[in-house]
Amino acid sequence: MPTLKEARLGSTVTVKKLNGEGAVKRRIMDMGITKGTEIHVRKVAPLGDPIEVTVRGYELSLRKADAEMIETV
């Protein structure tokens, strides 16, 4: 399955599933990233970490490790 980490710059993807456990998964969900949410990839840092995305109308920066836990369609 493709993940948010693999999404291309400028693309909009939909969250299919959240992987991870416990506090990490809860933190991602608290940021507004839940199943069915659309995420627009705005910027990627020169070394690839972090990734800046737009979720539910606000901008958010995610580490590659966190983006890898988010399966997309």
C-alpha cells in the first residue's frame, strides 16, 4: 500500500488506514488525520524530512516516520 511518505509534491491523497500503536497513533489522530481525510502535500524539505501538508484547512508538518504510518489511496 502507498503511504503519505511516498506521495508526490502537489498531490492530494485520501487516508485509507492508520498504522502504528498507542500514543503515536493517538497523536496522529489528534492532529486531524483520520480515515477518509484528504491530505494535500504542500512542501517537502530538501532532505525529505519534514513534509508539510494541508489537513482540514490547516498546515501541518510531519516527520517521515509518522508519514510512513499513514496508508493512502
